Amino acid sequence: MDRKKIVFVGGGSNAWAPNIVKDMLLTEGICDSDFVLLDINKPAAELVVTVLRRLNERFKTGARFTATDRQAAALDGADYVIIAISTGGLDAMALDLAIPEKFGIYHTVGDTSGPGGWARLMRNFEVFRKLAGEINRRAPGAVILNYTNPMTTLTTVLARLCTGPVVGLCHGLFENLEFVKRYYHLEREEDLAVQYAGLNHFFWMTAIHARQRDLLADLKRKIQRHSVTDLLRESAPDPLGFKSARELATELFRETGVMPYLGDRHTCEFFPQYITNRENLRKYRLVRTTIRERRTGFARRDRTLRAIAHGDIPKVYLERSRETAADIIQAHALGRVFIDVGNLPNRGQITNLPLGTVVETAVRVDANGFSPITFGPLPEKVVGWVAPYARVFDLAVAACFQGDRELALHALRLDPVTSHLNGALVRKMGAQLLATHARYIPAGFR
């Protein structure tokens, strides 16, 4: 097999790039690829490359590594492009949180829905549009794996523009699977048979079986008397170390009879009653991730990478993570079949959400690219919460492509998270977000 060229856009990310590329170095068939780490912060990418070379001294794969800030050269002839960036970085994200707070919206994460997710789309759109054009010119047909939030809207942008296959990847489902596996003392994730669907950070599991046993039915009985956290006292953190108390997940599970995403810090941002009310934030133990915590995490990971560059390698860097980018690229490159969670435009896999909206379901990966697996309709008790966001996200993306400021503000007005505000206040908040991100947003919005 020819040596593959795998480009990591945002290759200086100390959260994503080292782990995802390390996984590929541990994956047969792609471990000897050419890895190009592209980042506007070239020294950050160079640090990651130094770490990867140290790892590869142990793995001995024959892989080659390059760090660069030259986009055209990086993308030229790429077979696979992984994207994990955040236009404006933490300084911009701080404003995504601070401005809505003045209007009574207390984001816990602020990267998907509500004004935080809306602003994040606005400041990433032009970068993604130009990146898609450069990929089409330099690497037509390249397979694109997007890790950047807001997942739904930015994957929509790529899917509309790129000539090659596009998928959006998120680790949210893994948190639910890990809970079920540990609670029922299952040795392998493969022992589980599950069905799930929804939007990114807002999915629902409607069937869970293992060893001929209906685990969802068992959990439904138990959840009437115990919270999700009571069932499994130890709450596992997500890959960046953040945890949820799962009080909201318990309430939603009881109301609907299906298991929601257990990451309350994301799920709550689709419900105005939880993030516009400080009392509910306390009641449901919804912890807001601060920019200071994010900066602390960044600094901690930076210290770890610098230590690896000059000393011992922690065991976690010598093992595969649960992320699936390596499995996806392997399956596509070798013509194998791999099935896992992914975000793709709705071709009917969720029958009661709009066609074209990027939805999160099981996806088959093979040499042909990405094929969504049909789920059917979301339960009636669930779709009423999910469907409005499909429309809001689609309108926001349409506004970006059309350069239509009024349509963008209307999408923000329709977002349920802003429902406590009148139209004038929504416009004022939206205008402040657009003004503060003026250097990044689509030209027509200025």
C-alpha cells in the first residue's frame, strides 16, 4: 500500500493532535504514514512533532513528521485531513461566554447551542470555507474528519463544500457506553448492542442489549428510584477531564424512557430553563467550565508534552485512546468495514428530522467513504426538543453562506436558549457578539 499523507489542521493542539496521531502510530496499515501538523502557531506544532518522534522511537513504524504553518504546502496531495481548531482561541471563547452572561444566559460550555455556539460558528465559518476551497484545490477527494465544534454546523459547511467524504467526530457516545459497560461489569464494549440518534451533544439511546438482556429496560426500572450517579457512584471524566453530576440526565431519562447523553454540561445547553436560571444551575449541579480552567488545562498538557520531549513517556501515551480517527482512516485505506458514531447530513437516517441537517447516528466506514445507518424516527417525547435545533442550526449556516446578517440574528432569535429575551435584546446580544468577533465573521455581517 502506498504511504498515506495525513494532515492535521490544528496540529499544535496539545489536547487532540498528540493522542490522535499517536493512535495512528499504533494502527496497522497507516502507522507508516507521512504526518503533517499544520498550525498558525508553528512552535506549538513543532512541540507535538518532537513528542511524536520520541514516541515513534518506541513504536518504530517508519512514519515521518512535519510541522508547518504553510497551508497550501501542507494540504498538497493529502489523503486525509483531520480538523481540530478554534478560530480566535480561548480569548474569543471567553467573549462567547461573557456577553451572553450579561443577558442572563450562563453557558456551561458554550460551544454548540445558544449564543455561544452561534458565535463560535460565526467566527469559524470563513476559516472553514477557505480551508474547504484549499482542500478541493490541493487534495481533491481527500477524506475529511472534523473534530471542531460546533460540530453540527461546521460539519455542514464542510459537507456542502468539499468534494471528498466528510464526517464529524465526537466522543460523547463513549461516555454513555463506558457507564453501561462498567455498571453491568462487561469486559468489552463489543458485548453491547445499542441504538442511538440525535444531534451532536444531544443524542438519545433507544436500545441497549447485552447477552440477550434488555439493559435499557432494566435501567428504566432502576432510574425511577435512583439517579444515574447513584447507580454508578464514580463519574468518569471526558477526555479533557471534565465531569457531569448527571442530575439532568436522570430527569430526562425518567421523563422520556430513553437514555440521554450523560454529559449534563452539554445537554443542559439545549434547555433554557437550566442555563438561564442560577437556582437550577445549583439544583442540578451544572458546573460551568471557566476559561481559567481551560487555560490551566492547556498549561498542564503543555508541561506534559515538554516533559515527554526530554524525559520519560507516560503509559497513556503508549496505548490507544478511545478516539476512532485511526480506525476510520484504517478502514477506508485498507477497504475494511468499521462502524461507529458519526455526524453526517441526514439522508433519511432520522426520518423525523429535516433532510440535509447533520445528525449523529451510527455510520459505516469502508473504501467508499461514510454511509449512515438508518435509525428511523426519534421518539415523540424527544423529537420535540431536538427538531427546533435542527432548524436553528440550518438557518445559521444558511445565513453564513448568504452573508445575511438579519437571517443570522433571526436564527439566534429562534434558538430556545434565548426564549426569555425579547427581540430587541436578542439583537443587541447578537450585535455585540458579531462586533467583538468582527475580524473573523463573514464580510456581509459587518
